[in-house]
Amino acid sequence: MQNKTKATATLAASALLAVSTLPEISPLRFILSGAGGNFALGLLNHGFLAATIGGMADWFGVTALFRKPLGIGFHTEILRRNRGRIMDAIVEFVGTDLLNTKNIMETVRDENTAQLLIDYFEQNNGRAKTKVLVREVLNELFSELDTKKISRDVAPILENEIKNLDAEKLFAAVIKVVTSDKHSRKILIALFDTGHKILQSEHMQEEILKKITELREAYEGESAGRALVLSSMDLTDEKILNILNETVDKKINDAEKVLNMTGMVDSETARAADEMIQTFGGFVKSAMGSLNTKKFLEDLKNLFLQKFDSENFIKTWLDVNVKGETDPKILEKLRRQQAANPNVSRIVEIERKPVIWKDAADFLVDAKIDEFIQNQEFQKKFDAMIKDFVENLLEEYRGQIPLMIRERLDKFSDDELTEFVEGHVADDLQMIRINGSVCGAIVGMFLYLVAQVIENFAR
């Protein structure tokens, strides 16, 4: 129940009880009879009557602050009529007391701002919120990057670096990596797997079958004996192909099994794997040795520079990896698919590639937060810095705060100001009415007692 309702109910109850305790008409006169009863009834009547008068007076006073109670205009609407003086007092109070730099700083300096920040990080999910905030700020900054201009400025530098690249040294390093045990295993497994898939493809099987047929016909020639032998063994072209496929499958599976085995293996398996790796490395080095490496690399580099759109490459890389945009190649692929199937309506949700700086930013935030929590000297400096910043800020804007408050209040019309103030304090002011009724009742009964005492003495 609001205080206004309580105050109104108190006033109404006081008035009703004041009337109901009048000695001439009160139904209580039949219960409270005699001298003692008349005294009690008079005491109650004077108390409730004074409570009603006090409640009415305070209702008039509270209402007079904001409007004309009962239409009476004499010294009412106090807030409206004294708007200028009230606003001056508010501005003066806020500027010199409420927002006084000294008063505020006395409270601020009692606080350990560094510990407040640590509590935020550790107890209020502040660490995760800080990461999100840093990501949002960085994302906003990077989204404004002019990647076209950057790529135009960086492209000549990249092209010049490629031209001056020591290709032979790089090529030698690549060959060394490729022929190392670890990478040779992976490359050989990939080659075996790819070769197996190619051999098992329908087109390759048809071509192999044709070659088997040609070889068989060439082998038989005009010799009836050879044809008879092959026929008696039931070696059709298809069976020869199946035997070949089974043999190749077994060889490839055995080789992949050997290459996939790592750690503690028997000597025979280790030797077989080593032989394959050595053979692969010797093949690669032999193939590279047969080339005119310098000319081959220069031609390859020149061809690359001719085909390489450095500006577009840099722009796309920045857009995708730094700004987090969708790769234009993926968008183009989707457009082609849609154009090829115009009657198919579908919603395609593209998963964007994570930006390259996200993990680094999160790691840096974690590292700095941990450093702050563990470094007490850093905490002291932070606490002093924050307090000095607040004090300087208050000093700088101390004169502007009252002006801002006055400007805000000046925007209110008289009616708006009255409603604004009443909406914030009227309910609390209703306690004055309640207290007025209570105090009035006490004073009324006290005066009745005094009057009775004086009257008895006078007799």
C-alpha cells in the first residue's frame, strides 16, 4: 500500500471516529456511562478530532506545495510560484555540497579500486566480458580498415620481395622437408591413396582392360598354342584385370600399413618403411637433379608473378582473416549454384572463417589480467591513477555540472516540473500527513486531560 493511500485512510478513519465519539450521538455512550465513561468518551473524541484537524492541515500543506488545495490560491502552488528560488537552491546544493570534489574524493579514496576490479574479474564473469569487449572494439576498428588502399600500398612491396626471393635456397629447404622421414611418410601415404582411387575409377579400369586385351592379342599372335593355353587356364581379360587389381590392392595396403606403423615396430617392418622412404627421397632428388634448377625456378617465379594478382590477394586475405568477411570465392560458388538451379529455394548459412587475431587477443587479455591480479605494485599504481583521474575530472567539470543541471531543469515547463518533483517525493511527503494525524491525536488528548485537570481544580 502506498503512503498516500495510508494517509488518506488514516484521515478518513480519524474523521469517522471523531463523529462516532461525539457524546451526544455516539453509540458508545450506552457502554461508557457514568463519570468515568464520559471522561473516556471525551478523551477519545478530542483525540480523533485533533487527529482529523492535524491530518487535514498537513494534507493542505503537502498539497499546497504542488497545486491549489480546495481551489485556494493564497500562498499555495509553492513549487510553481517559487520555481526560480528552488532551482537556484538545487543547483547550489548539488554544486557546492552533493557533487563537491572534496566530499566525493573522501569517499572515493576510502575504496580500493584495484580490488574492486579484481573482484569483477574473478567473481562477476568479468574476464569473459572483458574479452568480449576487446573483441568488439577490435572488430569495430578493423571493420573500418580500407583494405583496398592497404593492398595497393603493400602489393609492390610483396612483389619486390618475391622477385628478390632466393628461390634456390627456398627450393632446397622445401626438398629437405619433403624428403624427411616424417613428411615422406605422409606424402607416400597420400600418393598411394590417390593412386589407388585413380586405378579403381571406372575410366581407368576401362583403359587398363583395353591394354590387357591389346597385350593378350599381341601375345597370342598367330600362335594357336598360346591361345589354347590361355583358354585352358580360363584367363579372360576380365580375370586378368581382377588379378591385377587384387595384386595392386594388396601391395598398396601392405605399403600403407607399413608406413602408418610408428613407435616400436619389428626390424623387418622398419626396414621396409625405411626402404620406401629412401627410394622416394632418391626419386625426388634424382628428378630435381635432372632439372636446370636455376632456370626452372626463375621461369616458375616469373610465371607466378604474371598470374599472381597481389592487390586482390592481399585485399581478400585482409577482408577474410582480419575483418571476418566471407570469402568472395565461396559467395561466387553459391551464386553459380543458385543460377544453375533457379527453381530451388533454399537458405544457405555461410560459416565465416574465424579472424586470425581473436585467439591472440583473448590470450593477451588473460595474460594482462593475470599479471594485474598477481602484481601488487601494479595494483597500487592503478588505484592511484584512477583516483587522480576522477579528481581531475571532477575539478575540470565542477563548474559545468551546475550549468548542466540548470539547463536540464529549464527544459521543464511549470506543470512538467511539478509532476517531476511530485512523482519523486510526493509519496514520502504523505508520511507528514500520517504523522500529523498521530501527533494531533496525542496533542488533542493531552489538552483534554489538561482542561479536565484545570476544571477540577477550579471547582
